[in-house]
Amino acid sequence: MRTALPLLVLFLATGCATGSDEVVFTDAGEDGAKEVGDATGDAPKDATDADATADTSVTDSAPTDADAKEADVDPCPGKTSCGGKCVETTNDLDHCGKCDNPCPDRKNAIRTCVASLCGFACNIGFDDCNGDKLDGCETSLDTSTDDCGLCGKACPAVTNADPTCTKGACGYTCKTGYGNCDGTAGCETDTTVNPSHCGGCGKACPSGPTTDPVCGGSTCGTACKSGYVSVSGYCTNMGGAFAKQAGCTGCGNGNPYTSSSCSCPTGFAAGASYLARTDACGVTNSTVQFCETSGGAAGVWGGAFQTDDPVSCGVSCRVANPKTGACSCPSGYIAQYARVLITNGCGSKIGSRIGLCVHPSVALDNFGGAYQIDDAVGGGLGCRMANTRTGACSCPSGFVAYPIRTLVDASGGSEIGSQLYECLL
């Protein structure tokens, strides 16, 4: 039996010039021999044959410093290396949950990655009201009438209106031809036909003394009041006049509105009969008649009446005014007195006056007042009765004077001719 050798410890020799490392192994064999190897597993150069028989299982490669660094140091501690970049895949928008897994863009939204799951957050004023994630935040909460301010908040229906949503607040817009003219909710007023709101709230159609306002197709117009008839574009209660002499054929002074016939236009009727001597076919009384309606006095014409001179067989109120029931004018009207001569019931020739009631200031209609001019003979007065509307023996501009022949008493007591003119359109 061989004598055992004492344990020999070999120290690692470091050669700075060569840069090689050696490893010391402390493995004792059965006979107590020591074995040494380097990092590559080659036997030492001074080993004996006996040593060469040692166990070679310890000749595997040992880790180098670089290997140790690679094994011990994590280049992305707590993160994931994606394409050479350390990322937090739990919240990275381009590497959500794993590398190269970008979160998709969604309409009106901002992409999100939370807990490794992609999602999106709606922009202010938008929301996902249909629950379809693919179209993102499809609804504008500022303008959607079905989702105004928040999903599911529909704007209510309003009478004759379309609902609106503005900046998340419900409202309405009136349909064409309607308006909210009373201040309550809804568009209750039809502005196409309402004369107080014609074409829009507060746009009232004008009225006149003989007209009522009307509205059609959002455009203002007028309609004649009850008791008035449209003549020459005006609503009036005066339809002209005519005079017919007793014992004469034909019509002495015809009505210009009925082609110079002794008649009244449609809607008018010959009222009271006023007497006046004339000389168209001999000298006799003629009957003067004014064509009137049943309406009151609101335009220029206020009716007429006749009074005789206070003489024997004279009548103080020969013909009453149909508008007043007396020999007077309606309030606000002025009587213009046309002078005439008549043959009274006693067979006497006496003086008389026909009072024509004319409004001095109301807007002119088809009647522009009246005046009287004597024949240019001795004793004649020329302009015997001036027109209240002009202050002279004339018609207002645009009007035409139509005569009615009468006889009057001259200054010397003789009987002369005179013309009573009515101004008509």
C-alpha cells in the first residue's frame, strides 16, 4: 500500500501578460492524489502519468466574466425588450400586452392601453352611444338630438318644430311657415296666414278705415270691411252718382262706374233721392242719387242730406242722411253745401241745399270730394263751393271730375246753370 501524500493546494496564478485564467480543483482520488485543470479542461503540462489517470469529469467549461454578466444582469428589469427598446407592455400603446401589438385608432377618441388591454377614451363632446367599439365615439353629444349631452337623452318633440341640440342643450327650430309668437313652448302660429304675424312673429299687416288686414302666403293684403266694396282698388261705401230728369228719355248724367248709365255698380244701391232743377230737356226737377253701401261712414264719403230754404212749402229736412238718419253728417265729417233750385210740392220754385258729407283728413279712397262751379254768366259766382279736400274748385291729383247739371239762383234773382262735380277714381 502506497503512503498517502499530504494535501497540496495549488494557487491560481494570474498572468497579466497572457490574460488567461486558471481554476483550482480540490478533488482527491482514491489514492489521495490531487488533480488540477484549467478553464479549458486541458491537463497541466507537468502532470505525471499517474496523474493522467485522474477523473476527467471536471474538465467542462467554466463561465467567463462576460457570461457571468449576461447571466446575472437583466437589460430591461421589470420591462420587456421590444426591438431593442425597453417597454412596459401593460400600458404601451404600440406594444400592448406584447411586442408589436399596437392599439388601433378609433373615431373621435384617444387610444389607451390599460393592464395589457387596448381600449380608447372618447374626446370631449363625443361618446360611444351605439356600443360598437369598432366605430369608436361615433356620437356628437353637442349636436345629436337623440343623445343630447349624454347617451340616450333625446330632445322632446315640439309642435310644428324640429328639435335641435346645441352644445349639449336641447332646443327647437320652427318649421317653415310657423313661429313661436306667444312666448310659450312650441310654434303655434301659422305665419303664412296670420295677419298679426304675417311672414314672422310681430309682423302685423296694416289696416285702414275701410279695410281689414289679411295675410296669405306670408304676404300682407287687405280685405274690405263689412259694408264696403272694392272700387278702383279701394274699399269704399261710395259707388258714384247719377241724375235723371223727369220727362226726359235716357240718363241725363250717368254714373261713370256703370258706363254712364243711371244705375249703381254691384254691391251698391241707389239710396235717397235728392231734387235739383235742371235744363237738359226743358226745365224740370231731376232726381240725383248717390250709390252707397249699407256700411257706416269710415272713408271719405259720409253720406248726404237735403234742406230747403225756410220759405213757404219748404221742408227743413227734405232728405235725411242714410248714415245718420237726420240732416247731419257723421262725427268728424264736414258738410259741403251744393246750391240747387227745386220745384216744391206747392209748385213753387225755391232754393235748397244738398249737404255732401266729406271727411277732411282720412286717407283718400275712390272718392276725392266734390265742388260746384256756376256757368260763366252774369250773376254767376264762379267757384260756388270749394272742395274740402283741396280747398278749391278742383279734384285731388289723379282724380277725375264728373258733372251733375243743376240750376241755381243768381245774385240778381235769375236762374242760371251750375255744375256739381264729384271727384272719382
